[in-house]
Amino acid sequence: MIVTAPHDAALNGSVIFLAGPIQGVHSWQDEAAALLQALNSEVHVATPRRPWDNKADFDDADYRQQVDWETRWLRRAGQHGVVLFWLARDRFHRCERAHAQTTRFELAEWKERHRVEGCHLVVGIEEGSSGARYIRHRFAAECPRVPIRDALADTCRAALELVQPFFMTLA
């Protein structure tokens, strides 16, 4: 099942949360969700990318709802699944906002959650993504067991490898 913001669903089992930039990038979340479902139809995927893209209608209430939804599903995946980060490169630069600023905050938070709590985490970095060298260096030094991949498909496969033990315990 694919759960898309801002909707919720009562699910049993593990969840892979698709964390990464939404604005200024191609719709990688749709591609990743489809790939994950094709590789394992039983996996649950939570994607923060809403089915519409009209930012003009995104008011403060929508913003709070989005942040709360993401926080709830990130925590669910952190406890019962995998948080998958895909650091997509900037395709549509916006001068008024740093690329992936929210993603970078979340990545640092989940890096530490992995280090302290052992949460399952996978990081994929698209060629041309800014800050890749720094992120690779820090993860290699502090979280060497976190898989770092260069392609979205490989990142999805790494997430499925980590989530497989959760399926084994549900059987």
C-alpha cells in the first residue's frame, strides 16, 4: 500500500518513508514508490509528495498538516521499517529557498537517530546533488552501516533488504 500525504491509513507491518526534496526536483517519490511496490508488493510506502502541485493553495493550515503528517510517518518508519533518503539534485532553482533545506535538517536528525537508537536508514545521492562529498564523509565516519547509494533503484533495493526482517517477524 502507498500512503500519500495528507492521508493516513491503519497499517500492519513495516513502512518505508520516502524522505527527500519535493520542490525543485523531478517526481522521484512516485518513481520510488512504484519501484518498491514492483519489487515487493507487500511493503508499505509513505510518500510526502501530495498528488497535486498547486503551491498557491498551500496555506498555513496545509503546511502544519504536512509537517505533522511527515513527522508521524517518519517516526513510524523509524520504529517499524526504514527511512529512505533520496538526495535529488536541484532541477528548478529557486533563489528564495535553499535547495533541500528541510531534507538536510531531517537527514541530520535521522543520522543521529540511527546512531543512537539504531533506526534503519538508507541514503541515496543523485549525481550533481550539492553537499554530497560532505554527507558521504560524515556518514562513513559516524554511521558506516548506513547504505549510501548512487542510483534510486539501488537505494530502493537497499531499503527493501533492511525491511525484510520485519516481514519475517510478521509471518
